[in-house]
Amino acid sequence: MLQLFSCGFHTIHHEGIIRNRPYGSGNYTFVFFNSNAEVKLQNDTMIIEKNTFIFFQPRTPHSYREIESPFINDWFHCNGDDLPEFLAELNFPLDTPVEASDPLLISRCIMELQNIYRLDGPLRERIMDCDLRSFFMKLTDLRERTAPHQLNRYYMRFTELRNDLYRFPHQNVSVTELAARLNLSKSYFQHIYKQLFGCSVMIDIINGRLERAKYLLDHSEMSITQIANSCGYENDTHFMRQFKKFVGISPRQYRFRNE
């Protein structure tokens, strides 16, 4: 079981900070730098830019200090008998600066870890174990799906747009209109989208509509025509054809599949 020893979300050091650990911290230490910092890792001194994280092993000599004030970071200390094996399975980077492709995800996860750490209850330790494993797997999944470095600057804006496609599937928007929202040409927008998420924007538009349609078929008494309109289709014929193509059965068959 993975154990969380201490945790800090958006810790602000108004007077700066100096952490000097010539023999390591004694446990695994995750530091997410929200501010630029000078880091000495073993025998190398480097400047770390904000939105970078390092996961230090227990016996790795390291130190860091601010190069701007106030210094802000998210951090936690953890350990576990099977943690080395778990990290090796994920091929998780250790003692290496890693630029975060989704800084908000890291901060949100550490905020939740801090909230759980402060709570009490019979399942607290198990929850922290699950949350820590989930955190490392999410970062690994992001790293494996990360687009080339030069596209990272688009990640947050494209992620927000992608979330909107799934949240508002009834909106009938074109790819040209989506590209215009980000002040990009249609072709370059499509290229970046595919690089970031591994699928075309049209596939996500369709998936968002069909996910909503399946929910309504399962949890409402709306007619097929009403569901088609609610999911952004101009007519139920197009809806039924696309549903059958991607789901494998008709909307009616899907609704009554368990009867």
C-alpha cells in the first residue's frame, strides 16, 4: 500500500525557500514548481521553469531555492513497499525535471490528496493509496499521449474546447467555427487536434453526440426524433444512420437491448 506522509497544495513562501537534502529526503518526494527555481540535482545545478515537476527518490541528493518571490509549489512525500515496482511498471521518470503538459491536473490532484490527508475515517489509508496510484497513472498516460513539445502551448485551450464538445453536444458547430475560436486556420487546427488527442475533431463531435444519445435512450422517455434534435442532429434519419454505424445497432435496438 502506498502511504502519504505529508502534502502541500499551492504553498506560498513569501520569504523564499531553501531545501537542502544532501542525502535525500528519506522518502519519495514530488515537487511541482509553480515558480522558477534553481535546483541542484546530485552534482548538476539547473534553472527549473514554472510548471515543471521532479519526483525525487529517497536517497537522491538534491536542493532547491527560489529565484523569484513569492515562491509557490505543490508537493508531497510518500512511500510504499511496492512503489518502486509500480513506478518501474509505469516507466515513471525519477530524479528528472519534467515539463507538465497539464499543470491544472497536477494541482487539482495534489489539492485532493491534501484534503484526503486531513480527513479521518476507516478508509482513509486505502483512499490515499488509490489516489496516489491514480495520480501517477494519469501523469504517465498524459506523458505517453503528449504531442511534440512545440504543441504543448496549445494543450489547455484545446482541452477546454474538447470538453465543451462533450458537455454541449447539441451545439451544431463546424470545424471552421471551432478553428476560428482559437484564431487558427481550419487545416492547422485539425492537425494540432489530431496531434494532441490522437483522433480527429469530427470523431470527438460524433462521440460527444452519441454519448449523450445513449444516456437519453437509457434514462428518458424521449422519442428518437427528440433525442436526435437534443444531440445536434438536423434530422432523425442522419442520427439513426450515424448511431448504427458507430454503435453497431439502431437507437431503438439499443433502448430495448436488455428487455
